[in-house]
Amino acid sequence: AAHARGFRVLRGATLESDRTLPYAPFIAAVRSGFRGIEHDRLGRMLAQTAPDLAQLFPELGRALPADASMEQHRLAVAFHGLFTAFAREAPILIVVEDLHWSDEASLDLLHSLARELRDSRCVLLANYRSDEMHRRHPFLRTLGALQRERLAAEITLRRLTPDEVGRLIQETFSTGPVSDEFRDAVYARCEGNPFFTEELLKAMVDTGGIYRTATGWERKPI
């Protein structure tokens, strides 16, 4: 939807292995914005728009300072400057995924950008898994600050209904209507979780429970 409305989409995810890497999702988002650009050109562009960020990209041969915490404010300003430069060309959507694995520097940067970019042509969309949030998780502090300062609207994603699971199955296999029996069997096992639903369907294909024929997809009896 953002692409259709003329947005440039920058997408960065935090991997479980990135827990100790400062700014990992935002570095990934910047990389997505420069995808396909040679390293030399990327280095020149960063040098022009946000020189302090070059140290965060190992492929440019710049080492991270020994005390990265001393650089935190300068780096936040540099990220803000780079995203603002992007937004001069077109509105941007910055998607930051899996914040439950993010380090505290990334969470502080999210808070800073939400505050500084509020009047720019930038939208920040971040997601996290609530079942990963223990009582002392650092993101809960960030989320509380964002809400107090009216910087964020939180959208809770509900589980799919049985009818929506049926539509997901249809779209996955590009097929016609799904029988209520099969839809309900899948729903009973996945309880409306779209990821689990997709994984179950993949497993059924892998084990031959769902198979392709000359005319399309078929399945064995439940």
C-alpha cells in the first residue's frame, strides 16, 4: 500500500543473533534503501549526507569506535539526517521488525527518531511479539515513553477467524473455495495464527498431504 502511494520503503529486521549489535535493524533499513549500489558509491553518499554513519557499515572498511556509547547522540543525529534526506525525494516508510530482539541502542534510536521525524514525510512502523515481553524487557520502557509523548499508536494484531484462515489457504495455493472440513481442521491446529497456518501448509506439502496435479493442488483425506 505504501509503494502504491509513492512511498520509498526501507525495511530492517532484527535477528535473534543481533541482540548485541547496536542499531542492527536501522543499519539493515539503510542497506535496503541503498540496495544495488556499489560500496564505493555508498561510501560517497554516506560521506555527503551522514558521515558519522559510515563507521557502522563494515563493508566500507570503517571500524566502529571502541566506546560506541560516546557516539550515541551523534549517530542518532546522523540517522535523522539521512532519513530526512531520503524524505526530500519521496515520503518514506521505515519498517523495523522484531523489536523484541533489539539492543537498547536501537530502542533509544527508535524513540529519538519518533520524536524528531514527527513533522517530516517519514512513517515509522515497528513490530514486536508480545509473548517475548518479560516484565523487565527494555522495550516496555521505550513503548511507555512513546505512548506518554503521544508519539505512537499501538495496533494489536488479532488472530485470524476461520473464514480468514480459509482465504489464506486459498491465496497460498491460488485455488478455489476451501471445504469447511479442511479449513476447520487447519484452524483447530493453528488457532488463527497466520505463521503457524503457513508452516502447517508447508509441512503438508513436504509430507505429501497436499500435492500438485496437472490441474492444480489436491489433498489427501483428513
